[in-house]
Amino acid sequence: MNTYFRPLTEMKLINPLIILRILSTILLVATLIFLPCIPVAIIYDESPDPFLWSALITVSVYLFLRIATRKVDMKKMNIRDGFLAVTLSWIIFGVVGGLPYIFGRCVPSFIDAFFETVSGFTTTGATIIPDVEILPYSILFWRSLTHWIGGLGIIVLVILILPSLKITAQQLFSLESSLKEKIHPKTKAIGYRLMFAYVGLTVIEVLLLYIGDMTLFDSICHSFGTIATGGFSTRNASLTNYSAYTQYIITIFMFLAGVSFVIYYFVVKLQFSKVKKNEELWFYFGTVITAGIIATCILFFQADKPLELSFREGFFQVVSFITTTGFITTDYLFWPSAGIILLFVLLFAGASTGSSTGSIKMARHFLAVKNIRNSFRKLLHQNVITQVRMNDKLVSEKTSNTIMSFIVLYLFIFLIGTAIMVLTGLDIETAASSAASALGNVGPGLGQIGPMFNYSGLPEFSKFILSLLMITGRLEILTVFALFSRSFWTI
């Protein structure tokens, strides 16, 4: 039948009631994650009111939406509903997650609360709070918990939403067919296994940090930030004043958090052959080692720092930037120019697909390098037939073009974001690094948002734009941009 003569019931683009039903579930999740903060407030003799009021508001809206959508048929959900619901979910989290900051009078405005919350849930780690050490323990716990929940978000997404879209486990960590890994036939099953790995890494890090010079509270908060690759700290100077032992432990776990959780699944299943042939893992490892050695040499030879300190500071900051965690152990703005340039470049790195990290990610960089190499081969040998392979699988030309298009689009959005930041009155150094940091979900940057500063001095419009960049980066750009495409809203 011709599209123009299809019944109106078949021409529906989106299902508002289905989207509201999904958002009601998001509000229920938000209500539940407020609850752990209440005992923390009681333990430290603080008022639990910010979380009680926040939970009351969210559960009330949840009940209203649940009743209003009680007759909705979720089987009618389509891919458009999924894209729109996922994007709106992150915005809803940003709005309701800011309620404790507002009720606790920890931030001066709604935009600041929204920025802080979006930064938490997207695991960016950029903060607008000048002095976090004066915050109540319960609020500090909430900040770190938003990281941990946000890093877990991809797994929750798998368990709650993807089954409704009939998306299989193989499609979990990449939309590119060449990058898919067949790990388990049931999406929920793999979701729970990944959650087990996520929780397990968190518990192990908490114990190791507690053995060192951190309190149990600080160990939990920093572990939440590490495994989620977030970066919120309970200290204004982040990890600068902690011992070398603590800094090494967090360096190791930041690196581990940058590994695809599919790899941990293979390790648990003793499928080491699949680990061995995972080229992205070894490309990630090689990138970290190479960049870490370069940073160490820069600090040792140009900054005249002792070798051990150069090694520790260099590798910590490199791993922190590549994994988009954002913890710091030093004011790197005092590094030699070569070191600062290195860190700025690493804002665009990202770790493995299937991890909680942001930015472009290693698989795309790896395939881009292979495509560039093949292009040079064709220039030298015009009749040669070149193929791009990854993990022993042939990568189609369509997939290669999609990945290259993603990288170009990513850089284009970075440039647009930088231009907007400049128009709001920021200097070019601050503007470029804030756009790159927000889009890559990294956190710290250069200039006015350097490691010893924060985002509180930025104009409110800048904070709003950066919040949108965080969400866009977290959703890997294409999910958000699909909403603005003509085909999304046409039949």
C-alpha cells in the first residue's frame, strides 16, 4: 500500500503514552536511589529532609504517570520511542537528581543543580561547587552515587529498556556489526553478569583503599568515582594529598574501569582466547603505556621531577584522561607545554567500547588508523585490494564509513561547542577544553577550569550548553542527533 494512503493508526511516529510509561520507570529508579542517602544522613547526624522531599516528589510524579499510562501496550513500542525515551531519561535524571542540592541549599540556582547532576550521571565529574569539603556527608555520598549509578546506566538500560526493543545482547556495546561480541543469548542474563563485574570491582577497590590512608566513607566515594570513570572527589584537591599507595591503586582501577566489561565476562568464563584476540584491548593497553611513558619523560627531563614522581604523576593523569575519569594528583597546568598538549589530545581518546568511559573510544581510533593506513597503501599501489579486519572479523566498508563519519561529527560538535563557549565570553583555552571535556565526559580542563579550579565562574548559559554536551557525549552523539533528523519525524 502506498505510504500516503496508510491508515492514521499505522502512521504514528511516536507513542507518547509509552514514552511517559518509560519515564515513570526512570522516576521510580530515581526515587529508589535517593533512599541510600537517608541512612548516611542519619549516621552523620545530618538532616535527611533533602532526600525525603526529593523522594516524595519523584514518587508522586511516578504514581501519577503510572496511573495515567496503566492501559498502555508496551508491545507497540518502536525504535523511535526508544531513542526519544533514552534521551529524555538523561534529562529527567538531571532535573530530579538536582533536587537534593536545591533542598539542601548546596547550590545557588537550578542551572547549577542541573549541571552538577548531569555531570554526575554522565560520569563527567565537572563541578560547580567551589568548596566540596563543607558539604554534608549525605550530599557528598549523593554526588558519588550519581556517578556509580550513571556508570551502571548502560547495564540498567540493557535490563529495563533494550528487551522491549527486541535488541539482543550482541548489539549491547556497539552498533557496528564488526564490533559485536556474542556473549550470551539472553539480554537480561548478560546485563546481570555485567552488573556483577561492576559491583565486584567496586567492592575490591573499596577494601584496597581502606587499607591505605582513606576513611571508609572516602574509600566508597572514590571507588564509585573510579569504577564509573566519574571523578567526583570528597576533597577540593582531589587525590593530590593522598599517599602514593592510594594514587597507584586508583590508577590501576581507572585502567581496569576502561576495559570493556565483556572482557571480564570472558575472563570469568575462562574464554582467554577471546581476550587474547581482542585487538581493542591491546590497542588500549598500548596507548596507555605509550602516552604514560611520554608524560613520564616530559616530567623527568623537562620539569626536573624525581623519576618515581614523574612516573606516578605522568601515568595517573594519562590514565585519568584516557578513561575520562578526571581525578587529579597534581596541577598539570604547571607542566611543560608538551605535557599540557598531550593531555589536551587525550581529551579525545576514550577507553574501550563496553566500558563506562566517554569520548571517541579506542575501537574507533583503531579502525580509523587502519583505514588511513589502507588509504596510503592505495596511493602507493593503486591496484592493491585492502581489507580492514578487527578481532579476526572483516569490517565492511559501510561500517568503516560510519565510524569515520562519527569521528568527523564528534570533532564538528566540539568545534561548534568551542565557538559557543567563546561567544559567552570565555578565552579560547577555556572554551576549547570545556567543550572537549564535556563532550568526552572527562571533567577537568585547561584555563579557568584547570585542575585546581571549577566551573562555578562560568556564565549560566555556558553551564547549560555544557550540560547538553555531556548528555550528547554520553549517548554517543547519534542517539541525540537522530531526534533532530528529518527521517525521525517523517513516515
